[in-house]
Amino acid sequence: MIEPPATASTALFKGGPTLIDLLVDVTELRITVTGPRMLFERLELVTTLSAFDGCTVQRLRELAGCLEGTIHCGLVGVQHAGIKVETLRSGGSLQVDLGPASMYQSELVLRTRTGETFRALVQRLLASDPSRSFGAGLHAVTASGHLEHGHSGGPGEPGGHGGGDHHSPHPGGVEHGPS
């Protein structure tokens, strides 16, 4: 019997694909990220499964507990990648941190703690009917802030203006960027 590879690699970069398939037969994903927190804010689980299919907040929390991640960055070395579940009115959202802001590259190494492949783990925890076809992946959420100019993300945050191409005036009334 041929053993499946333990690792798969992919990259996130400006203009590239932003969906990483989680239904893969590996126990480790290596994701090279260009511009963490400058181009991409975080990774977020997207799936065709609903709570009726078994993809509940509790199951998302179980999935988060079965994953571990490290970020390898030339600026700060190796650090833990936060994996959390945000509770929303519509259900839950599993999110994976991409580390400190950088205009260069970092590598996120995401592993299953159980030794199961990502496909087996996602099927076991999120799909109540494993024979039913479904999709699941990690979507790279586009960063909305302008960290290179000292702005944060969205409205209500200090310095935030909700993203977009238009910048708020800096102290002194000078604007920059496309209007």
C-alpha cells in the first residue's frame, strides 16, 4: 500500500487563488503567505455544510482543538498561530491567524493534532453524513487596513475608516492615495 504524502504546500500572493482546499489527504499544510496582515488578514473556514449537516459551533470548536499552527517569519522567528472560533448570529467562524504584519513572506504550518488527514478530520467532525459530498476550505480574507500607513482595519477601530482605496486625511489635512 502506498502511503499518502504527509505534507502539502501552497502559496497565497497578490492576484493568486485565495481558497485552500481542506479535503486533502495530508496531516500538514505548509502555506507561504506574501504580505501577512498587509494583503491577507487571516484564514477563515468556508464550507458547503450547515449546522443541519453537523457543522455547529461546538463541532467547529472541536475542529479548532484538533489543529495546531506555527508561523515561521524572518522578522520574529517561529511563533504560535492562533486558531479560534468566533460565534456569529448565523453560526460560527473558524479563523486562523497569519502572524505579525509583514510586507515580506512568512510560512504558516498547519497540522492535525490527531494524526488524521485533514479530509478525515473535517469529515468526522463537521459532516453528520460522511457519504454526502461537500466542500471545505480555508479562505484568505483580504486585509482591509493600511498597515504600511499606520491605519487599522475597520470602522470603530482607532484610525480605521472601513478600508477601501480612499484614505482619511492625516493630521495637517494632507490626503494620499487614489480618491
